[in-house]
Amino acid sequence: MDVLSRVDAAWQDYRTDPAALEQALLSLRDEVALSCGTASPEFVTLCNELGSFYRSRGNYQSGEASFMAALAGIEALAGRSDAYATCLDNLAELYRLDGRLDECAAALAEASTLFSSRHSLEYAACLNYQGHLCMAQHDPAGALARYQAALGIVRENGSPAFELSTAYANVASALMDEGELAEAARCLDAACDLYRDGSLRRGPHFASLLNSLATLRDHMGDVAAARSSYGEVLDILESGLPVNPDDARTALDNAASFFSRISDGQGSARAEALRRSLRQ
């Protein structure tokens, strides 16, 4: 059974219908439980997918139950292995988002001891989750140390461009909280470069990064650089590339305010035209 392709098809078919997507994933999970058993990679995959779905929608009770089922399945299949640690990371992130920071910390502490290598991408992901926890605990210095360690591992592994872009963005977020704005801008620019050079397909994440970079450069008083970044945002939106509507509205509000403040009539007109198109 090709579970991953069926999961991908469900997400594609029902991406705008959460209720239908939930039912499709639940049906797949139940089918897999019968055909493969609960101590199988297929069952663990479906439970993690459901956990991620519920977590993204703020249904933490159902998400926790799904991640717990994934943990039980992978422990029965492979013991407390790297795969178990990765499932534990998923649960820890749910705890963080649910405000259960002590439980998050305990889960991440356990996960960090289980990885067989401190140089794997899976361990880098654990470090990133630890960084997210530090940010929630108002410890940007701790977050920065973990994000930088994760970035080092990602670079060491010659990782896919999206993972590298995300690592740069994580480091930038902690640098901003530490007040190191110029270095944060350099990291965000490096993340954007992976889209500019074609390593990654331009789309929602690129637009979000550019908006963050433009806002930061505006805050730093670098008008020319901010204008360039906002111009790139408008280019993406005008091209019709898929962008989250809420992100698009935020970016356009920021761009419109910026162009108005610097009396850039052309930029203001472009931003306003795009805002009108979103309202239609």
C-alpha cells in the first residue's frame, strides 16, 4: 500500500475542505490498521498525519491522541529509536502550541537523548523545536544557540533548499529578538536567495519571507532596501503565484503603509490595485 501517495492525494483533493480531509485521513488510518496492523510504518504515518492536521487546526486533544497512537505504534515496531524520537518531537510541538511548556520541555529532553547521531537532520529538527520552546519561554539567547546549531547541521548535510531556508529564517527570528537586526536581515536575505536563484519554487513561503525582510529593513531605516523587498512582494502577488490570502493582506497593508510614508505613488498604486483584487 502506497500510503504516502494516498495521503498526498487526500491533502490535494480536500485542501479547502477540512472536514472532508479529516474523514479521508481517518478512513485511511482505519484501513491501514486493519490491513497492516498498528505496529506498522503505515499506521504510524497516518497517525502522525492526523496529529499534524489536528495540531494545525488547534484541536490539541485529538492531535495528542493521534501522536500518542503514533508513539505506541513506532515503539512496538522499532523500540525507542530515532523514529520514536521524531514522533516525540511532533507531540512536543503540540504541547508548545497548547501552552503546556513543561510537558513540551520534558518531551524534547527525552527525544534529544534518543537520536543515534547529533549530526542528523532529525536531530536538527529537534534543536529547532527546542528553539521554538525557548522563544515561548522568552529566552531568545537560548533559541539562537539552538537555531544556529540546527543551521550548522543542515549545512553540514547539504540539505534540501527548503530546510536551509527555514533554518535561516529561524536564526533570523531569534536575532531580531536579541536586537541584532543587521545580522537578522542578512539571514532573511540568505533565505530569500534560495528562491531568487531557483533552488526553490516561488510561492507562499517566499512572499512571507520577503514581507518579514521588508518590514525589518523599514524598521532599520533602510528605505532603499525596504522598497526593493516590498517591490519583490508585489511582483509575486501580481504574477498570480499561490499565496495565503491572510498573508497577502498583511503584506499589502505593510507595503501600502510604507509606500505612502515615502510618497512613492507608483508603489502605492500597485499595492492598492492588489488590495482591490483581493476584496473581489
